[in-house]
Amino acid sequence: MNGEKILVVEDEPHLAELAGIKLANAGYRVLTAGDGAEALEKIKNSRPDLVLLDLTLPVKDGFEVCYEIRQNVETRDLPVILLLSKGQDPEQVKAMGLRVDDFLVKPFTPRDVLAKVNTLMARARYLKEANPLTGWPGKQLIYNRVAQLLEEKRKFDFLFIDLDNFRIYNQVYGFAKGNEVIKFVARIIRDAVAELAEIDYYLGHGGGDDFFILLPPQTGEKIGRTIVERFEAGIRDMYTPEDRERGGVVVLTRQGINKQWPIMTISVALVSNEYREFQDPLEIDTVGQELLRYAKSMPGSNYVWDRRRS
């Protein structure tokens, strides 16, 4: 398990011990906390890879702890398994809008605990390997979530994000500087969504300059426009003073002609199922790519959205 750390937050010592022994025998490093405040302190200082979180806790209950985990940009994707007492309904917890990765209902066996933890840790390892620059998952995992939302008849906004003239920038400035641009865009996206009141969102990086965001309904326009605005405010700093002054880069073509390319711009496209029905994530992808092509056909950075209602 490569020494991955599991934090068991449980105020019943015998349950914490049962879960801890099974996880430790499987190769995990186990931390424990007996109340919500202690759990948040250990999450901050020890950086566990997964949290087993009892719903009923002293000081701060499981809801409060989970909410603070999801509000913090550094921990919002931390896997959480919520431990429920008999009679507590997982569906009621889901209806409250708090994102939990899985549930265990007491009394549970140590084998149940290990199975749930192994499943989530396998997914977490995959996510960490998804993109070396951002650490965000690729398209397939995000689209799996979209498929689930479509099946559950839930509404959402989906943003497609792409840079214009990024290839030329890489050609002139080199891949190391291009990676800095990708990190810059990722910071803009992360900071924009972190300002949302809602915390149920997913960030994706398809590689290169291809990003996407799965958002709660009626939030995509605000996020999309914010991303465009902040990109425009900062992208010129990624160029030399000479290129900033001329408004772009000069590239020698194969024909031996100097051609000027403008400063990079960004295209953001919003697709939503709030007023239009989709059956499959690929339908959404088709519409999103079509919108991106339209956005790129116009000068400058652009935010566009799907206006169709059927």
C-alpha cells in the first residue's frame, strides 16, 4: 500500500481498533481521532490519504468535518467514507448535498472496511497519476460521473476550456514555459471554483491545454466568465516585454517568411442539461467541441454557451 495513511475518526474505541487492526495488517498506516476537532487537526498536519468518518461525533460531528474538508482547496478531493449508525439512511445524507465517496453502516465487519478502503484508494491512485502537471483526472473519469448524473436525472453545467495558439507558444518559448502556462490556467480554474458556495464540482485535465469542469446547475456562466476575465488579465505576463509590445510572437515559416501570431487567448464553452435533455456524455462532448470551434472562430478570448432548448 506504499504506506498510505488512513485516518479513522470514531469515538467508540473498540470500533476504531477493529478497523485499525485490519487496515494496518493490510499495509496501511493508521491514524485515529476521537472527535471532529481532533480529526480536522490531523487532516491538516498529517495529510491522510483517506478518512473513515463517523457521522455522530463529539465537538464537531461528521457533517461539519466533511463540510470543512470539502471547502478547503487542499483537501476537497480527499476520499471520505462516512460511518452511519443503524437506522441512518445514506440516501438522506446524499439529499443534503454533501459529497461523500462511500458509506458503511454499523455494525460492519473489518472485511467490509478493508474492501471499501481498497476500492477508494485504487481510484485515488489512478487520479494522482492522471496528469503530472495538475493532478486532475482525465476525461473518462469525469465522463463516468456525468453518466451517473444523467442516469439519476440530475441537473449540471459542464464547461469545456481550450487555449488558442498554445502550440505556437510552445514552439517559440519551449515546453517548460508551456507547462507554466498550463499551471497558470489550472490556478485560475481552481481559484474560480473555490469561490463557489457549492462544493460539489469536479475538475478535469484531458492533457495539453484541454480542461473541463463539471459544476452544479446555474454556476457555469459565472465560472466561465471569471476564467476568461482572469486569463486575459494575466496571460501577457507569460510573454517577454518585446512580444507583449508587438502583441504576439514572430515565427519563421517553412517558406522562409516571418509570420506574427497573436497573444494566446482562451475559449470557454458551457453545455447544460437544465433545459436540454442528453442521453450520453458523448452527446455533451459533441456539443461542447462544436461550441469551442465556434468560440475559436471569433477574435480574442470568448465564453459561449449552448442556447438550444431541445
